[in-house]
Amino acid sequence: MSRMKRTGVLLLCAVFVLALFVSSAYLVHEAGHTHCTGEDCPVCRTIATAVNFLQALGLVILVLFGLSAPGACRLFRQVLSGMPAPASGTLVSWKIRLND
């Protein structure tokens, strides 16, 4: 992975973790919201938005886990059965020449 892609991915992960922390902290801070102004309360709207964000993020994490689980199980079974793990790299990357 190129350095620029890796930096972008790390930045995106940091933004998600920060958003997760800020949303959770806001919900904890406003847990005892008793000064509601009625139907158009901005605090209640913000709480609903934070809850929706956390639910959506939880769904994304579950989907990513579900997509990666079969590959992890297959690799785990290979290791337990004594089969070698799939090799990383190709013959070209190892500079191996196949002569006839």
C-alpha cells in the first residue's frame, strides 16, 4: 500500500474514532436532559442524531466483521491442520526466473 493511501486510511480511522468518542461523550453528558423546550428541542435533535450515528457505525462494523470472518476461519483451519499459510508475494516479486 502506498504511503499516501496508508496516511488517508489512518486519517479516516482517526476521524471515525474521534466521532465515536465525541458522540458517546455527548450522550453521556446529556443523559439527564430535563430542560426540554418542546417539540423542536435542539438538544433532543442532537441526541437523536448521535444515537443514529452510533447505530449506523455499529452496523458498518458488524458488516465488515461478517465479510472478513469466512477468510479468517479458513486461515485458522489451515493453521490448525498444519497446512502452511498462503505465501505472500509472487515469483516475480521474489525475482525467480522459470526457464524451460
